[in-house]
Amino acid sequence: MMTSDRRIALVLFAYTMLLAVLPVVLDEHTFARTFSEEGPFEDLSIVAWIATALIVVVRMRPFGARAGAFALLCLACAAREADWHRAFTGESFLKNSFYRDVARPIEEKLVCAAIVLLLLALLLYVGCVIARFLFLRGGWRSRSGGWLLTGTVLLVTSKVLDRLPAILSVNYGIEFGPLLMLYAKAFEEGLEAVPLITLGWSVWISQFERRYLS
């Protein structure tokens, strides 16, 4: 691990420690506002997705299909975090209930379904590119691959934390205590930006190390 990698790791560790402290030091109202869907951490996630896309566009040379797909997926995720998936329809077109609504125009459903299919295709393509690099080409052993794998694992973890309390409550009757719920909320919202820092750093160093997007 190089000095620059250690600095990035130190920043991420300090950020994680900050998230661990906030549920204890913030009052209930401030905590709810800070980690709400309109709070600063949600905005940080949007900015991080856009910044990652810009790093790909600026850094990748030659700029080919893989880099373009990765950048588009990042922008799509930024739009998702900004609630664009429901901004023009009133309800998220990513949910089954949107297409079961008999009062909704069929044209609107078809357009939204086409967008969803394109996004799924984009996600599968990028996923295949990442999996091929990490596991078939042994990229996980490299600096860029190590950060890419770390970012991917952290991103999945943040999504699991988002759904875990509801799944445990509905399916198994397991309820988190008040403090544990605060920590789950803090890390779910707060950690959304962390994987993007590691992914952006992976993309940046991949140009002079192990490449996977160009």
C-alpha cells in the first residue's frame, strides 16, 4: 500500500469514526434532520456519484464503451438518489406497484419499462466488466482492483443496511432497539458516499496501474 492509499484509508477511517459518534452526540431532532432523505449526507451521496462519473470521463483514455457505461451508471445512481425515479411520475417506476396501477396510462408504463430495462442492461454490463477484471484476470490483487473490490463490498453493505431493519421486522418479527436503529440509519446514509470515494480512487489510479475501463 502506497502513501496515497494510506491517506485515503485514514480519511475513510476518520469518517467512519465520525458516523459512530454522531448517534450519541446529536439530539433527536438534529439527528433526524441530518440523516433524512433531504439531509446533508443524502446530498453528499449525490455529489459523490456525479464526481465519480466525472473522474471516469476526465481520467479514462482511451474513453471507450466500458468507461462510458460506468459513467452513465454513476449518473443514473445520482439521479436515483435525487429521486428522479418518482419526480415525473409521482410514484417510483422502479416498483411493481407502478405497473399494476390500472389508472396509469399505458404509454407512461411502456416508457418507464424501457428505461428500467436499459438501466438493468447497463448494470449487468458494468457488473460483468468488474467481475471479469477482479476474478478472471486476478485484478483483486492489484491496487486499483483492491480499491474497486472494497468499494463494491461497501456499496452492497450500505444497501443491505438500508433494507435490513424492515426485512427483520416484517419477516422475522425482530425489532432493533432505539440506539441500534440510530446506528443503522447513520451508517446506511453515511456510508453511501464512502464506496464512491474508493471507486473514484480506483478509477484514478487504474490509468497507471491495472486498467479495467480502458
